[in-house]
Amino acid sequence: SGKSEQAWRLADRYALKVLSAEALLSEAIEKAAGIQYGRITQQQFERGTWSSKELTRLGQKALSKLNRGGEVDDDVYAGLVIAGIHRIKEANDLLAERQADPDASVDSQHIASQGWVVEDFPGTAAQAALFEKLLSGYDGAAHVATRWDRASELAEPRAKPPRDTSKLVPSGIDLVLYVEADQDAVLRRNLGRRTDPETDTAYHLDTNRPPYDVVCKERLLVPTNPSNPSFHLSFQVAAHDVAADELKQFFGQFGTLHLVNSNNLTAEGLFAAVNSIVHHQIDKRVQDETTAAAADAEAAEAAAAAAKDDL
């Protein structure tokens, strides 16, 4: 079971929106091409939402880089996901306006999104740092002035104390799930996929074999993706393994990282493990909000009593 499947399962369970940096990039490039070739007028562009304009701007930046034979910059990918998050808020705000309008017709099954889950980003510590900076403003590379910046030339300065790593940094991300798997398991999961071209049914040689009474084995095909060919898979896995330690170290400073070992787990077993972590996180947030509300109410009550005594 891949991360995309787990992301969609979580989205279905908790009313979240799934965001894909690659899908947003394709949408952004299409918008940019629409402007370039006149399929989208300037007036149509100006009438668009902030997220639509931002996607177009980022698409133009990405398209310019790709046309010169380069790669899309990390800041573009981070900006695309941020634009996707803003679009969720815009949709929720519009839904709230329509629900408040007695004359508007709103589908009762259409509910506001409770959040988002990103399935394919970030992949490196550099991307994670850019994403966090756009979300919360935190910049780990920014210099924080201290007394040791003004060392005395007359007296030997005291040694600078080591950084306190026990204090967690507030993050714009509630939860980071890192699904671990052995390299062999990753390759088997990806290379074992098959599809039936006549019924468009998906199978897997290990976990979801075709039924014995269905005559389709001779016509099964290996799914192809020109932008992500299977012969690149081993190189992608190796590159990911190189970046994994730095990525986990970056998220470790926020206390949001949870590791999930997916070896020997079915898709359902992996989702059970992932869902347990998410459910615990939600319970903790509800408990923290309840505690904070009770503390605020107690403080307000004490302030009111003090004001009454003053009278």
C-alpha cells in the first residue's frame, strides 16, 4: 500500500483534502500555458481567486525553468502546496457564505474540509524548511542575536552554551507520518502492480492476485508512467534513503514526527497503524483545547470577582 492510498483513506475518514505537489504543478503549468496561448484572458485571470492567481504565477515560473531545460525549484513546489491550502480555505469560506444565505441551495452532503494531507511533499529537509517557513514563518537558518555576538576584547568570554534541543519548536504542521519500509519491500510493492486493460481492474502479484476463475493473466499489463518509469525506481529509492535522515532530523525538532514501520503489513494493517496515530493526535488536541478553554473561563471568573470586590 502506497502513501497515496493511505492519504486518501485518511481524507475519507476525517473529511480532509489530499494535496499533491505534482498534481498542483501540472495544474499550474496548464494555467500558465492558458495565459501564454490566449486560452485565458487577462480579465478572466483577474477575476480568479488568490489561489488561482498564485497557481498561475508559480506555473509561469516553473514553465520558464522547464523550457530552459532546468528543474522546478523547491520554493515553487512549496508555494504550490501553500496555494492548495489557501484554496481549501477559500472553498470553506464560500460554503459558509452559502449556508448562511437562506436563499442559496446547498447540497446537504457537502461539508467543509477539516484540514489537509500532503501525499508527496516534502522529500528533503530543504523542501521541509521552505514549507515550514511559508506555513508558520519559522526560519531555522535565521540568525538570532545573542550576547555572544558582542564578545569583549578585554576579557575572555564565557563559552557559549549548547543549544537546548529539549524545547520543541511550534510548527504549522500538526502531524508528520513517515512510513518506513525495506528497499526490497518498496521495489516489490511497486514492480508487482498489474492492470487488466479490458476491465481496468488493478491487481498485485503479491497482495491482490487475479482470481483463479478469471481468465485475464495473459493480458495483464504493467502500469506505465512516462514521467516516473520503473527503471528509475531503484535510483529514486536510493536518493530518498540519502535524504531521509536529514528530513527526519528536521521534523524531529517540532515533535510532530511519527515513524510507522510498514514491513509485513497489508494496506488495511498499515491504515490501522496510521489511523491510530491520527486519532490519538485529534484526542490530544481536543483535550488541550478543553483545558485551555477551562483555564480562560477560570481566569475570566477570577477577573470578574476581583472587579466586583473593587466596587
